[in-house]
Amino acid sequence: MFTTLLVAAALAADPVEKPKTAKEAFQPLNPLIGAWKGTGRADDKAKTFWSERAEWGWQFKGDDAWLMVTFEKNPHFATGELRYDPKGGFTLTLTTPDKAEQKFEGTLTVGKQKEAILTAERTDGDTVQQFTLTVLHHNRHLYQMATRPKTATAFTRQFQVGATKEGEPFADTGGGPECIVSGGRGTIAVTHAGKTYYVCCSGCRDEFKADPEKYIKLAAAKKK
């Protein structure tokens, strides 16, 4: 089921309108923020399976913003960093368990069901690797790695992972408070001047605490 959805989404994808800031660029990927439990399957003769856990979060520095991910029990990756170039495009840097870095360059598109699809590639010698991540729902996403020879056009999938949000029912429809920093789904309560606000991750919590008045004013302006 996950494979069929991924292929259909990729074929139907349309480019995302070029955003003005990094924070704006990542809005379609906001559902990724949080902890996930995933099931991976390799396309080898043994059809190797594994269970993993991943956690995505925001990071901020001045006006810049990017996403970070950490993996547990993933045989291929330990951490990842996703950044946006204001000139257009995304750079995904994945670190393997033995601390080798793999840098992918790609784009973000939108499928027929409004799902966000990140597709990024890198060349390793005579092989092109393609990483594809599809946000199917606020609590479901999947990603896969595929390869092809530089002289070929068709990719062959190496593995895929289907993931569901930890602590949320599969049929959950979302909703709830909005993160005052990122605009995503607020799951962590923070207080300032006796009032309660919500953020989506520890990165947004730290950013809010560093300058709460900034984000309170931005939230108020957004409501007008």
C-alpha cells in the first residue's frame, strides 16, 4: 500500500511555489515534527525487515531555520539535517552509523492529494542515489532509497520505511493548538507572563523562550 501511494504521488507531483524564507519553505513538512515509529524493508533476497524510531525537530539561528532528525535502530542512518537554499532547492545531509556523510540535493513538490514530496539525489561514483520522502498525512509518512547507474534512467528501490506518529491513533484527524513558532501542530505547552502557548518541538520551545515577545506579536499579527 505504501509503495503504491509513493509511486502515484511522485508521478502526480507539482512544484511548490518558491518560498521567501527557510521557515516558510518547510511549512509543507511541518507534520514531520515529532517522534515516529517506523518499519523498514530492504529489497534484498532476504526481504530484510527492521523496526526503527525517528524524531524530527526545528533548529533556528537568527533568521535561518532548518530541520534535524535522529534515527534509532536504523541500519542506514544515524542523523540527518535538511536545509533550504533561498535560491531554491533543498540539501539533505544524512549521516550513517559509521559517521560518513551523504549529501543529497533536491526539491519539494506536492502530489494530487496535497501531500508534500521531497525528492533528493546524490552521485556516488557511477551510481546515482535517490532519496524520496512523502508526507501522506499529519501522522503518516514514508521514505525510500533507490539507485541507478549514471548511464541508466530507471531507479531500483533499495529499501523503504513506513512510519506512524508515536502516541497518535492511525485514524487521528489532527487538529489542536498551533505551534506559535513554526505554525505546526502544538504539542508542548510553554508559558510567558502568565499565559500558555504551544510549540511543536524542543527547538521551537528554545526559540520561543529566547524571544517570546517576538512570536507573540507575530501570532497576533497573523490573526488580524
